[in-house]
Amino acid sequence: MTDETTKNIKLAIRALGANRYKKAKPWKGYEVYEPVYTEFAFRGHPYVVLVKGDRVRLSTPEESIEYLGFSTPPGEDD
């Protein structure tokens, strides 16, 4: 991963209102990074940052919901 890619991940995370992030479970060929909030934050959809090669982008609302279902173990969302 290039320094520019890392910089763009950090910018995307900040755009979501978070200062930190953690690497999450890969999905559909993307590396996934989840924002980590230090304070309670209600931001609507559970957006994640998707990275493929050097391309960094935020998930769409539909991808956010799909990724949430993919990454949440059965029974954990009860």
C-alpha cells in the first residue's frame, strides 16, 4: 500500500467523523476499513472505506448494509 493510499484512507475516515480506523474482514475483493468512533456517533448507514489497489472510496448505502450482514456473525445483531 502506498503512502498516498494510506493518506486517502485517513481522509475518508475523517469524512465519516472518526479519527481512527481498524482493518476489517475483506469483502468482494476489497480491503475494508471501519471507522472507530471515540464518542457516540449516529451517522446513518454503517459506512466503511473500501480499497482495491490504490483506489479508495466510501461504501454506498447498499454496500454498507450488505457488508454489515456479511461481517456480523449470526445472532450478534439480536
